[in-house]
Amino acid sequence: MKIRIIGAGPGGLLFASLMKRANPNYDIVVHERGPRDATWGFGVVFSDRALEFMRADDEEMYQLLLPNMEQWPNLMIAVNDHKVPVTGNGFAAIGRLEMLTLMFAHAEKLGVDLRFESEINSLDELGDADLIVAANGASSWVREQNMEKFGTTCDWRPNKFMWYGTSKVFDALSLTFRDTPEGVFCAHHYRYSPKMSTFLVEVTDATWHKVGFDKMNPEETIRYCEEVFAPDLDGHPILSNNSYWRNFPAIWNERWSFDNVVLIGDALRTAHFSIGSGTRLAMEDSITLFKALQANPDNLQAALRSFKELREPPMRKIWNAANVSLRWYEKMDELVKLDPVDFCYSYMTRTGRVDHAELARRDPELAAAYLKLHPELSAKS
């Protein structure tokens, strides 16, 4: 089987490794337009189960990645200088480049042909491939050139965000909301190595314009954000890695494949970073596509149909929750006026996946503090 994969992110690399391990005779090439030693962004975060989802399907990859992760048991939510730890919400993180480097080596050890600085701009360039996997991210040209075939919809959301890093090492995944005269600034931050943290800054469109970020150069933007978050950075700088303001695209495709072409990862659908599932979703796509192909070795179209049938129900639930979550952030200028306990409760229950009973199981103190503020609810429970 001749397989061509566009994009050497976690999803594409995991799929290549699974297929090559299953059959070393498969001709598998991964085309990556960027150089081997470069990646945009900083850390990748997972829920507390980390990579448990892949353990049964690729034990070697699991054992390779897990020891290199930073792990912590709780979430911290801060509104200005009022910090509320939320228990029962563990996470793990790893530097994106470190993760990819480990995955490169794993794939090449199995015999996968990784080609860096290999930019493909047309499906015709891939020749007579049996299967083409588009794992080339939210701005996938494969999807953009075939939107009608995929049934693509894209909802560009109004908030602005920027991926930064910092040398300040945080104890936990934290959400810090700073209320300023121009509007609320939110930082999503977590350590991904003993020396570095991701530091993503998000503001509403109104705040972005009030501050005048559209007229600032990158250095001025960093200085402004450092001033806003000075109490949280403790003198550490904000660091850029091709960082720029962007809007989040909520992407969905009604059809996931055509002919011998299939989408996975952010090319298939995007999930807002506030639920921390983008990389995991891409890797789970790869596992499901691999299993569908294994179950239908002589019928590609049946395999691609099976991939969608198996993967769509759980993926749609997460996608819907992610879209509810991103809209919560679009209202943060109003929400930040709440009592800190109410604010944290609103955050934890924002998607509907966590109700009061589940919150009480995870963090009895927060649930009890909320009921103390709302005794009328305590009487009903």
C-alpha cells in the first residue's frame, strides 16, 4: 500500500507509525513543509489521563512520550489577585518540538520516510498513492481546495489570541484574568518543561481595538502584555515564536473523505484550545483511521466510511463542547464581574459536561462554597 501523508504533526506521525508497524512493506512518506528542527508554538497539554488513550494501540510510543511530560494534579483560576485552586483536574504537558522530535525518531525507526522542507501544493504531486492523508492543520490547503467535496463550514470567532511562551515556570495549568480599563485580558498558561511555560494571551475584539494592538509592532505588543501580567510573570519575559494575533476558526466537515483523500486533525475539525484537546483529537483520529483500515484491508472506501462512523459521535460531542467553551470566553468582560467563586463555578460548568454533582466529586470545597453563596440551591439539592 502506498500512503502519502501531508503534515508531520502528531496526528500524521502517529498514523504513519501505526501503519508501518502493522505492515513494514507499506510505502509510507510524510511530507512536511517546515524544517525538522522548527515548530510554531510552545507546549502541548493533555488531560490527566495524558496518553492513556493510545496505550493499547502503540505501547512503545506511549512509553516514549509519557516520561518526558510535566504533570500536575490541579487547575488554578485567578481573577486579578484572587486565586482559586480547583482540585480533581489533572493535566500533563510537553514541549511541542520535544514531542515531535521523539515522534520523528519513532517513525523513522519503523522505516517511515519523513521528508522535511517538502511543500506539496497539489494532490497531483503525490502521484499514484493508494491513500492520501491530509494532516496539515487548520489552514489545510487540501480542505480549502475541496470545500464542496468535504462540505466545509468555518465560523471565525471574534476573540483575538496569541501563542506566547515565558521562562516563568508555573505550578499548574492556570487561567489568569486581569481586568483593565480597556477590558479583560486572559492568560492560559502552564509549564511544559522544567524551564519553560506556554503563555497564551486572549482578549475580546473590543479590547483589542481599545488597546490599539492593530497599530503596535510585535515588541510593543509583548511589552504591553508584560505590563498587564506583571504580577503573574514575576519579572520573567514573554517570549515569541512566530507569535501573532489571530482569530479562532470553528471548522467542521460534513464529509471526511473523497476518492482516496481523507482529513484528520485540525484539517478535519478544530477544537478550541480552552478544552486542551486538539492534539489528542488528532491522535485519536489517527488511531481510528488505522483501525478502520485494518478491519477493511481490501476496501478503502469501506474503511473510510467506517472511520467516519466510528469517530464522528465522540468527536462531535467534544467539538460541540469546545464551541460552547469558546463562547464563554467571548463574554469574559461581563463574567469577570462575578464573585470569584461564582466565576470559577461558571467556568467549570460552562460546557455542560460537568454538572454540580461532578464538580462536587472533583472539588468538594468549591461546590460547597458555591452552595454557601446560593443557599436556595442547597435546599433543593
